[in-house]
Amino acid sequence: MPIKLPKLPDREPVKVTLSLSPHLHRAIAEYSEIYRETYAEEAAEPVGEIIQYIVQDYLDHDKGFARERRKRAEAGAARAMPREAGNGHAKK
């Protein structure tokens, strides 16, 4: 039964505190159980552990977010380029 999220890498635990609606918590817990079954794990990943990988995977595959992030990085790089005195153009 393939799912979108790949097998999690070995990692040091990171504590994250956030509030979830009961509906979202149940959905993530169910996702964690399906993950356990998919990868034949002994126990389901705790919601607090798996959620960071779900969010990271979502961000990694959101093309609109990636496009906007690139535009902002390019704008920041353009602002950081040194300018020649008086003409407002970047040095080449």
C-alpha cells in the first residue's frame, strides 16, 4: 500500500508544541498507523514526530511556494549587490 511520505530517516527527537483540531489529530494519527503498516514498523510514529515530515514533504512539493521563495531569494540577492555611486546600477 504505497503512500506519499517515504520512510523516515534516523533522527534525533525534536520536541514541537502545537495545537491541532481533534479532526486533524485523528487524521494524522490514522496516517501514522497507515505509515506503520506500509513500512512494517512495530509501532506507529507519534503524531508529534511524523507531522514535521508531512509538513516538510508538503512544502517540498508545493510549486507555488517554491516559485515565490525563489523570487524572494532573487530579490534579496539583488538588494545585496553593491551599487556604483550615482547611477543605481549594480557593478558587474
